[in-house]
Amino acid sequence: MIGLLALTSIPTVTGVSLASSEQRKANQRKEDARRMVKFNIVAECDGDTDDDRELNGMTVVVRDEKVYLADPDSSKRSPPAFTALAFYIEYPEPEELKYLKRERGLGLPTYVQDNPPLLNWIYADKETHELRYGNRSQSVEQLVEPWDWCKNEKYILLEKKQNAFIAVEEEEGQWALHYDRDGDELARVLEEQGLLDCAFVPVKLVRKVVEEKPPPPPPPPPAAAAQAAQAAAPQVQGNGQSQK
């Protein structure tokens, strides 16, 4: 009898397991959709220096394979730069690098031009700690994951750190973003690059969700368009006058 009861319970257990699996998949699809919402990135500075006030509210832009802060108004940028438009998605780890057992997570792709649209990955250079962008072959051996957001989804994280981004004034008015991976305010890497005397400002990177415009409605088929035009045209009477 016990054996029979056990056998009859198998379909129930299997059904519950399948339902649970489908629910997990549905939840994951919803989470993936949320992560793929596009956003611009804005700098937030907590300090009270002139540089802090200058950079607070600046926008993350991309140019010349590096990531900078610049004026939100693109017409005021010199040199010109493209406003980063980013989202989260799983970074495709190649088979040949899986032996490294790197911490896996989401990548941070951004559009780097819009005509035609082109996506690249934002990453931190392992040697210089600069934030840069590139295609898969350029980014795969760099610190390209895991990116994420904080609990309230406001701030951008890299390796679960939100207070580890620093803007460095490499040239007058040109603020390049770096990742303070060592926790020494970039002292080592800036000294190696001869940039130790440059001004620097700790920044937080804030997501600013972009409301995507719905696509325009498709044009009506030719027959429907002709009918609409005919209905809108004034009716002409026999005396040649239009009838309203």
C-alpha cells in the first residue's frame, strides 16, 4: 500500500516542480527586462570644493575609447563626445577563459554612436584603472564584470562597490573616470602614469532612466489611404460647385 501511495504521489510532485521551475523562469525574465531598461549616467559629488560643485550633475560620455564626465548639453562639449546610454546584460564569458573562475555577473554595455547604432562594453582597465569601452575582444581580459545597482537601484556598482569611482582631470577641463580598485584613491596607478599631481574628485554614478519613445504607427496600406483621401475630399455637384 505504501508503495502504491508513493507512486500515485509522483505526478503531483512532478507537477509542483514544473510549476515552480516555470515561475522561476518567469521571474528571471521579468528581472532581465528590468535590468535592460536603458539609462544615462550622472555624477553625484558629496564634497564642497569648487571641483565637486563643477562635476556634480555632469553626464558620463564616451569618446576616444575612454569614459569621461562632460556637460549635459552636448553642444557645450569640447571636444565632442557621445552621451552614454547603458543597460545591464550578462557578459558572454568565452570558454577559453572559464578556467580563470572570475566572478561572474552582469556587463554594462553602452551605445557609443547612434548612426548607425553601435554597442560597446564599459570596463575598467586592469593596469591603469581607467574606465574604457570596447568590443568583446578589447574588453574580455579586462575588468568587465560584475556591474550592478544598489538596493534602491539608484547607484551603479562595480564589484559591489559604489564609492569607488574617481574623476581625474587629466587635462584642463577633461575629467576621465577611473575605478579605485585598490582603495588608495588611485595613488599607485596615477604615480605610474605621471598623473599624481592631477586634480581628482570622488564621484557616485547615478542611473537616470531614459523614457523610450514608442515607435511611430505603421503607414496605412495604399487602399486605405486612397479611401481616406477620397472621404476627405469635397463633393462636387453638377454645377461645378463643391458641396460642404
